[in-house]
Amino acid sequence: MIVCVSGLAGCGKNTVGEFLAEKLSLKPVGFSFKDEAETREISLMELQELAAKNPSIDKEFDERLVREAGKGNCVITTWLGSWMVENADFRVWLKASEEERAKRVSSRDKMSFGEALAHVKKRDDGNRQRYKKYYGIDIDDHSNFDLEINTRVFTPEAIAEIIVEAIKRKKKN
């Protein structure tokens, strides 16, 4: 089974994905551009700017994602997983307002709320543009998702439970 959990910066993809992977006894696959930036010893926004100029950065990252998903039995928690992994069994979009996501990013990444809000907006806009340009993907079109959840309403544990129940119901149909 392959479950893809997607959403914008700060929506809770990785946290929910970890709970979900545990509940389903699947491998969590959550490498991110943030991880890639750390590996390259540059800031996340520097990597975003490089990726805007060099499509191979996204393409190599996404090819690695598809290879990892190809091993099966995993929960993928990336922005594009739901579009890139064609054989996913279940796709979830997690959403939260810009303000809510900025609060989370502020707390997680130790920056002021204003800095976090600007960061979230810049990442969202940059990723929207790159994904549209490189892949023709509109990340605001969720028509291929099985489920969409507002992460402000539920705890990560509750969201994982909702997803598990939705997967069971989909299997019955």
C-alpha cells in the first residue's frame, strides 16, 4: 500500500504522516527540500531560488521520491507525492490557513510570526510556479485526492485515525 499525504508548508504533512505510518505499519517517506538544503549546507530559501533557475534540482528530487515509493508499503509526505506517485492507493490533502501554517513554522523554525508568514507565502508561491512550469501541476487542484482535511480542526493523531478509516471505507467499495 502507498499513501500520499500532501499539503503546503506548515500544514502538518510530516507529523500526520508519522502517525499514519505507525498506525498502518508502513514506512514513512518524508524527505524534503528542507533536508536537501541541510545536505547542501544552504538555507531552504536559497535552495528554492536555485531550483527556480535549475529544473534538475526538482527533477532529481522527485525521481528519488518515485523510486522510494516504488518499493511500496509506505506513507509519502511531500508536496508533490500525490501527483508524482501514479500508483498511490490513497491520496490526502492537508490544509490550513496561511496564518495557522505561519504559526507552526514560526514555532518549529524559531522565527517571528511575520518572518514565518512571509516565508510561507514565498514558499507557496515559488513552489506553485515551479511545479506548474516544470510539470504542468496545479497544486491548487485537488480533484485527484481521496480526502481533504483541515489540520486546524483536528490533532495529528485524530487526522491519522480519520485517514485510516477512510482507507478502510475505500477498500470496501
